[in-house]
Amino acid sequence: MNRKDWYHHWFGEEYLKVYAHRDENEAKSLVNLILSQLPINENTEILDVCCGAGRHVNLLAGKGVKVTGIDLSSTLIKRAYRDKNCNAAFVQADMRYLPFGCRFDVILNLFTSFGYFETHEENLTVLDEFYRVLKHSGYFVFDYLNAPYIEENLIPFHQMRVGDVMVEQKREISNRRVNKTIRLTKDGMQNMFFESVFLYRPREIMEILADAGLKPLVRFGDYDGSEFNDQSPRLLIIGEKIG
């Protein structure tokens, strides 16, 4: 189990099994919220950074929007292609080094796909890349965990069966990171994986976005568009690029 570069190893077929409950209905709720808040039409170009298996990309593309998804995982990119809509494109890439110029009207970073890296500087590099590829006055949607909610509601251990696989997850907060150890058992054979995200507080997220030239405009506490507060399960920020 590699802890340092865990994101190179975790986002494969096993990840898809563990997070199978993150379904299309959840994705539809978030996509509908985004569409209600931003001026998106058939001429809008959207980049979904860390698109995973393409749930949001394909839903948006199905509405006639041009969407590109990038993800580091070849497994997730292949799954996204399986359901690919004609208006969707997928690229395997690292979010610290986006292979694009300044061409996108909207950037999405969803389902806590931030704070992966060991240093604060590496995480800030991601925001600098968002700024670089986003057009002037373009918009961003940043979906992250809510630190006060996580601290109060963290479940230290959870066990469930997914098909023929027993999934055990141990969670802890240590050194300002939310760490998760995942043990998968099938037919007596075990695989171990690790997941770790830096626990930025809401105020810190607002500050580092603004410092990167990404001005927060509105915050929501969940995909249903509820008002954000300390008890919100999510920190969902919609904002725009400023000069």
C-alpha cells in the first residue's frame, strides 16, 4: 500500500466498486444546480478536472454542451469512454499540468478532487492551472468537503459488502489530513488502498481561491442548493476568474 502517491494506485476498478453508490441521480442534482447558476449554452466549453468515470461530463454533453474531462486514472478514463456522448472528450492528464491553453468558459472540480498532494504548494499549483486555462471572466465550480462537518461526523470504521467483495474502511484525521485505509477482501484474498485529502477549512478555501484569481461568488452546502453553514456536508463554491 503506497501512501505517498496513493492517487496513482487507488482510482481503478476497486474504486468504482467502493463508490458505486455515487450514482447518476446524485450527478444529476449537481448538474442541474450548475445549469441553474451559470450561463451555459451550446457554445460553452467546459473542463471537468478529475472527471472520474465521466458522470457529470456525459450528463452535460447530453444537453448539447461541449465538455472535456481529464483524469489521471486510465481505468476511469476508459470507463468514461464507454458511456461517451458525442459532445464529450476525455484526456488522461495530471491536474497539476493541464495540457490546454486558455480556452475554457467553465472549469469544474467536483467530489473533493482537491488537496491530494503532500505540500500546500502543489495544491496551489492546481488552482494556478485552473486560472491559466480559464478564459477571462470564465466561471469555476469547486466542490469540496466541509471541514467542521467532517470533524464532527467522521465515522472511524465502516464495513459493507459490495457484490462478492467485503469492503472495510478506517478513517482518521491526522496532521490536518483526512486519511482513509480501505481493505477489500474477496475469496480470502485482500487488497489494501489508501486515500488522503488535506483538510482545508472553508475560510482557507475561500482565501486560496481568491489568491489564485478565482473569485467566489456564491456558496452552497449540498447538491440540492441548500444554504452553506457549519453543518453542511459539502462546500460548493461557484465563482469567476478575475484579472
